[in-house]
Amino acid sequence: MAIEHRAPIESGCPDGFQYMHPVMRKNYGAWDYHEHPRPGVLLHVAKTGDQIWTVRAGTQRILDVFTLRTLCDIGDKFADGYVRFTIRSNIEYMVADEAKVQPMIDALEAEGFVVGGTKNSVAMISHTQGWLHCDIPGTDASGVVKAMMDELIDEFKENNMPNRVHMTTSCCQINCGGQGDIAINVQHTKPPKINHDLVSNVCERPSVVARCPVAAIRPALINGKASLEVDEKKCICCGACFPPCPPMQINDAEHSKLAIWVGGNHSNARGKPTFQKLVAAGIPNNPPRWPEATAIVKRILTAYKEDARDWERINDWVERVGWPRFFELTGLPFTKFHIDNWRGARRSLNSSTHIRF
Amino acid sequence: MADQHHDTPMLDELENGPWPSFISGIKRLRDKHDDTRIKGMANDLLGQLEHSYETRKGYWKGGTVSVFGYGSGIIPRFSEVGDAFPESREFHTLRVQPPAGNYYTTDMLRQLGDSWEKWGSGLVTFHGQTGNIMFIGTSTDNTQHFFDEINEYGWDLGGAGPCVRTGMSCVGAARCEMSGLDEMKIHRTLLNNFTDDVHRPALPYKFKFKVSGCGNDCMNSIERSDFAIIGTWRDDMKVDQEEVKKFVARKGREYVIDNVVTRCPTKALSLRDDDTMDVDNRNCVRCMHCMNVMVKALSPGDDQGATILIGGKRTLKIGDLMGTVVVPFMRLKTDEDYEKLTEMAEETIDFWAENGLEHERCGEMVERIGLVNFLEGVGIEVDPNMVNEPRQSSYVRMDGWDEEAEKWFKRKAEEKVVAAS
């Protein structure tokens, strides 16, 4: 007998107005200006003169229902029951009454949440799940981020940076964390180890061959079994073959390293958007607290904070002072691996006499 | 159960330090929840995670799980070490579409939390990097139950796999004076036009819409979406000269010259001797920097609309790609304007569905076939705003130059007529 199934209601994306604070609903599209009274707090003023005060707080991102309810309790008590989340997974409470702001900050901090993340702070690190849930992770982004934010918490709570610093973490080169002023990403350094007993059962071989960016994979008969082989000289260790073919194990306890990239900037402000550039690699993937990665990030932040001018993002700063100076100020080694050889790489080479001495 | 916890010496280290700890949260579920199912699931999840920390490897594999009628929206996870950690052996995530701008009432969050506690692990993230609410961890059976329950009160699954993915929009017009768009309307109009393509993966690969109200592009739409809609304006920016004077008086001329005037990428600003601001609007590229600094004094103009870029994506397979301008300005006011936007998105997706290779993002296809072939395929005329500079290479066949030049003059003449009417 056929089982009765409930047909889904294909409602798609819900209408957000029903969840929006009434003052924001009323003044939709009619805002005049904003101010930044203190780190973690924004004041937006509408053309009608209406005000909305926003308090932003960092959380552990992976919320248990107890924490979710604590956040809701604070919202009920101080924020008229309305919240939103930023792209970097901070929670925001919005109120029309300034008098509620300080008590709300006190309540959030009393519960261990961190008020900040606005303007020229080190914002919350954007990341995905890692070992907690992903099927292809080289590391645990959630753990890297927790350990790093422990060390950067004062920079999240204050506005001491020349401009905002967006950081991201990714557990493989797919780079789910995205572009960032500073990105901490897994970088594999050895070709995949192939379990030839499993390939023909698990993998659709032509699509695995097609996934390889450098055409290093080809079908092969290994020990009488249909499998795949990798030209290890050509292989760039990107791991693109691993998602469609798990027997091509790319993650390695020793040889999957972390690399750090800087200067990714999504904004069109001043210059056009920029992609991040490699600055450090070979960093051990060292749980549970990844101290080596954090130490390099802090060196970069210190140099940026001391040397950049107001409003310069990291990419603006390096563009002004030049890459040789960046490596000098951060004490990071410049190696042959920093010189790009991927398609379009020539545009990254200096074809001029523009050299700082 | 409470006495038989897996030892987690490495994870315990992540309970130290001032930032809120996700490990402490999972332990709360293990130790303090009333439901033994959730307790057991949290315990085994911690056990497997500790095992990952010790061996520096992940132990989840994908599979096929979906809800009735859909082929998408669930991230299936089966443990490879399920015998050691049986209660989190199946640990699927449901991707649920949030409203544009990520607004919630606490009542709704509580309701979602209650449902999730009934059917899932009690772990949730607002939001994943694609923009979904991530309900992390449930069994194959309970996936359907949880979806059925929340679907009844207004929530639907997002995309996963080769399909139209959940969109993202900035806070926009709801709270930001920089916004030149109705992000909520654009987001819902587009996403809900493609509901079928969200739920039933039948495209070459993922396709993402992101909406940012201005060039600050808080949604990273140029870098991270296949179809970026970004607010802009065509008329002059607004200058409140009294506010300019106040700003100069407060911050000093040196600050204004160093941080506003000389930072303009097209040298379109000049501070006059009387401390007012002169703007060369013809050469302003709407970068937003001066407005970010002088929030009260400078603001966007009134003739607002969107710039549309196609083809942004992250690293795999061919390397990072930014989106490319395909529409310098599209007005988005009337129903017809919105129909035009939707039609353009349909044309784009249809053309890519026809011509994209398996696992090839739209931007990678454009890279492979060239922008002109894409534009001709979707019926968009070329425009110099699409390039940083014209071609440098002479290696090109130019049959039909005269016809193409004629097309340009004809189009320009027509634009003049439209502008005059």
C-alpha cells in the first residue's frame, strides 16, 4: 500500500515585513543618515525624525536551543521582540528607545555575548562548519574561529583599526568562507591518496576527470579494477576531485596545511572590488587552538593598525605601501610560491620601474 | 547517558577563553536537555568531533536524503564512524530560506526552536554562507517531520546542489540611507519566480542571486553571486552644503582633503575655499566612499535603479571570478521594470542551462565562450560600461564591422529620442 505523503507548500522565500520592527517598516526606504555612538551600536535616523537604535553582538554562531532562547529572552525584554542577523552571523537588536540600549548591552554581556563588530573593528570571522558537519573539510573552521576570536575579542569590541577588517575561514579550497581582508584557508600540499578498491563503485569516473582544473586525472585499470590515476607532477592538490569521489582522499593529518591570504575586499568604495592574495602558507593545521595561525593573523593586524591610514582597508594599505613593505612589516617570507602562475597571472607581474626604495 | 560521556579533552580546550563557545553549547544539550534523544545525539556528536580533532580528519559522507516532492534543500550526512557514535549516525542539515534581510520576531525564533527540538539535534545556525537557516543534525525520518511542521507555518527549503540557491540581501531600505533599491521586493520577486529551480536541481551547477542596496556591496554579490543586483543612481548626488561646512569645522580641512577629496577614485571632488564641496557628477562612479565618510552631508541621488553583474564565484574550478557588468542601469520602479528583471534572469538561466557544461558556473561558461556570445545568447546589447578597456589583442575576425557600427549609431539615436520624450 502506498504511503500517504503530505505535499509541500512551495512558499519559497517568506515576506520579511511581518518580522520587521514597526519603526523600520514605517520608514522603509526613507532613512536620512546614521551615527555610530559607540562600538556595537548604530543609530539610524529617518526622514520623519524617527530613530532606530541597533545593538550588534557576536555569538558562537552554532547555537544550541538554550542559547537561542536566551537571545530571544533578551529580545523580548529590551528589543520589542524583533531581531535580525548580519551576513557574519552577528545578532542585531533594534529599538526605538535609546533608554533600552545600555540595559540591553548589559544583559547581553552578562550572558557572555560580545557587543561590537561595527565600523572599524575586526568583525566576526565568517566561516562554515568544518569537521562538525562538512563531508570534505580539511579543518574545523568553527574551532579555528573560536580560538582566534578569543584572541581578537578586544578588536571586535573596539574601533581601533584604520577601517573594518573582514576575516574568513575555509576548510578547503572551495572557500565557502569567501573573500576577506584576511582569509585563513586550508591548503593541501600532497596529491590525493586513492583507494582503488572503492573508486569504481563510488565515483562517476568521467565527471571526476572533468572536475580537475589541470587535467591531471585519467581513467586507469589498477590491479584489474577500473579506477583513476593522478599525474602527481601536474596535480595542484586543490582537492576538487574529492567531493565527487571520496576515495580520492585529499585530507591529510600532516600535509593539509593552513594558508593566509590578505586584501580581499567586496566593496566598490574607493577602488573596485579585489580578490585576496597569498601571504603565508605551510601553517600547521593544529587543533584544538591553532596557535600558529592566530600568531600570523595578529602580526598582520598589528602591522596594518600601525601603518595604514584612516579608511584604508588592507588592500588599500598594501596598494599604497607596496608588497615588499608588507612582507618587511609583517616579517613574513616572500617565496617563489607567491608569484602567480595561474591563467591571467601576467597581470600580477610588475612591468614598470615603479619600485620603492 | 549522563554518566557515559565521551571524553573530549581537545574540545574542552575550546571552552576556555572569552568568546562564546559552540562546544559549551553542544555540551549544554548533552547535559541539560530533557530529551534523551537530544542528549545522546549531542554526546555522540561531541565524540565524533573529538575523534576528528585527534586524527585531523572529517568523518561525514553525503548521500541522498530529501523530503517528499523535492530534490533539494537537505544536506545529507551519514557518519563513517557511526558504530562508535551511533546516536549521531545520521546527522542531516535542513537549509531553510530566511526572509530577505534576515528579520525575525523572537516568537518565530522560539517556534522554530521548539519544532527543531522536537525533531532535530537542537543546533541551528543563522545563517550558512549561502544564506540559509541551517538546522544542523537530524535523522532521515525526522527530516520529513521537521519540514512538514515548519512548512505549515510559512517556511520552505532553500537550494542545495545544482539549482537556484537561496538568495541574500542586505538590510537595505529597511534601515540604511545608502540603499537605492527595494531589496525585499527584488529578492522575493526573483527567488519566488524560480521556486521550481530551487527545489528541483536540474541546472549545470549552483546559481546564486544576491542583492546589495549600494556599491558598498555588503552582500559580496560581485564576488559571490552569479547574478548581482546592486543599487545605484543616475542623477547628481545630494550635497547638503551646511552639513559639509559643519563636518569640515568638526574634523578639519586636512582630514577632509586626506580622507574624502583625495580618496575619490575619479578625482570628482573638490573642497572649495568656503568649505563647501564641489562634485563633478559626470565623473562620479558611485563608489560610496565619500558618503561613507560624510554620512549627513553627502547622499545618493533620486533617480535610482540597479547595476547588474553576472558570473561571480569562488575558487573551484577555474579560479576566482568577479561578476561582470551586463546592465549598467536598470530602473526598478514599475511592475514592467520588475518583469524585465525577471525575464533577464530567466534568459540568463535558460541560456546557461542550455550551454553550460556539467558543474560549470555561469561565470565559467562566460569565460569559456566569451562575453559577447553570452550577451548575444540572452539578447543584451554591448555597452562600454561592460569593460575596463577595449580589446588589446588584434587577433580577432572583424567581419561585419560596418553593420555593428551602424547598430551602435542607431541605438544611440533611439536613446536620444527616448530621453527627449
